[in-house]
Amino acid sequence: MKNAANPLKRALPALCFLLVMTLMTGASELLNEKEIIFPEAAAIALGALVSPKFAWNTNKGAIFFLIMGCAALGMAIVLLSLPIPAALILAYLTGQIVLLVSGTSFAPLISAAVLPVLLQTRTPVYLLAAFLLTALILILRVLLEKLGLKAPVRFAPLPVKREAAFALLARTLLMTVLCLLGTLSGWRLLVCPPLLVAFTEFSRKGSGAMKRPFSAFLLLSLCAMTGAALRLTAIALGVPLTLAALLASSFVLLFTSAERMYLPPAAALALLAMLIPESELLLYPFEIMAASAAYVLFAKLYFQRKRRSL
């Protein structure tokens, strides 16, 4: 029984991750509804199902309500009909405030608020997809815990500190600069939701990724590049998008395992390539590389120096 449990322990979390990605893209393709593809589901699945350690200081109930609440806030911002750069900045600022007051480190909630603004989503399909996919991931997490393959999640609310509020403003300032640059240059994905999540996670106290900044940059870049390449290949060969997403998800598992860095936003970047317009795919990896470098450098040089001075 012990020998049988070891392969199961290694394989089942990864299979659950691939199941979520396949169901998501398969439903999107079958129903011809792009908004079913919720890239942050890949991030949540990687951090909750695959990562050896639960990726955030939160609990399962908070994940569900924070995702749904921020998805609704993002759609409400779209209804304000602001200029898109202003709406993106507002969505990012709103997500950070929710993160700060929630007492959690669950940064993927930021993506739930920013993505509908980026896509200008006005239909309930996005909310329904976020609801079902988040619920599915959490159910699978409970199953893995029941099987003894994952430890129960423990949550101790984080106190709100002055330096965290200062970091929020500093991140928003850099995001605003990149948002305006992206608007002027046509590189709008410099501020795509997974990168904003990554930036937020990088610049928090005790960020593990910032102990290995080049690995973090490499992982984000590789996942974006692989997702774009597989989507372009699927288009060229006329094969289903679901196959491209499944292969991209498999490469995410390979890359994160090889680097021993289970960085949730990297998974979201691979799946975002399945959602963006075909015309943006060739530039997508370069935008991600440029923005990743900026976010990693800012977090490493500025925030690390700030912490040493406190």
C-alpha cells in the first residue's frame, strides 16, 4: 500500500491541475465562449493543488469570496466607462486595497479585478466561469486533503502595517507608468493581470521568489513564450485550442518542477496566451519579458533596500 501511495502522491495533484485546465479550455471551445478561460484559475490550481506548500496565507473560504467579490468589482469598473488606462489603474488599486484589508496574502484576487477591465467584459459568463472554476479547484483541494496528499490549510490573518500601505502606493506608481507606456506603444500587456499579481507577490515581505529573482523572471518568460508558441502552432495546424492549453499546462508543471519554484502567476501567463487576440501573440512573449524584468528589478532593488532601512 505504501509503494502504491508514493506514485499517487506524486501524480494526483498534477493530474488535478491538468484536469482543471482541460475542462476550462474545453468548455470555452465547445461553447465558443472565450470568457470561460479564466487564467487565474491556472494560478490558483498551481498554488493550491500542485505546490508542495499552500502558496498563500489564506483559507479556502476566503479564496472563493475574494475571487468572486473582486470579479464583481472588476465588472463594475467596466460599467463606469472610464478610459481603459484609468480603469486598469483603478482596478489594480482596488485589488491591492482589498488584499491589504483582507489580512491574506492571496494576490490572485487582483487578477480577478483587472482581467474584466483588460477584456472589457460585460457579460455574466466571466462571473460564472470564475465561480465554477474556483469552486472546482477548492473541491479538489479538499479531496487531496482527505486523501492525505495535502496538509490542511491554516490561516493567521496578517496585520495591516504602514510599510504595506506605502508599498501599495509605490506599486501603483510603477504600474501607472507602465500602463501609460503600454497605451502609447500598443504594448498593453505590460500590465496584464498575472504580471500585476506577480509584482504584488514579489514586493511583499519575505517573498521567496525574490531570493531567486532571475529564476522568477525566467519562469514567467518561459511560460508566456510556451503558451504563445503552442497557441500559434495550434492555429497553424488547425488542432483544438484545448490540446494547446493541455500541452502548455504540462510545460508549466515541467518548468516549475525543474526550477523548484511554484510561481502561480507563471501558470496564468501560459493560459492567458489562449485568451488574447491572435494578432497579439507574436509580441506577447516580448511584452512579458520586458515587464517581468521591470517588476523583478523594481521589487528587488527598491523594496529590498527599503526593508533593510526599516
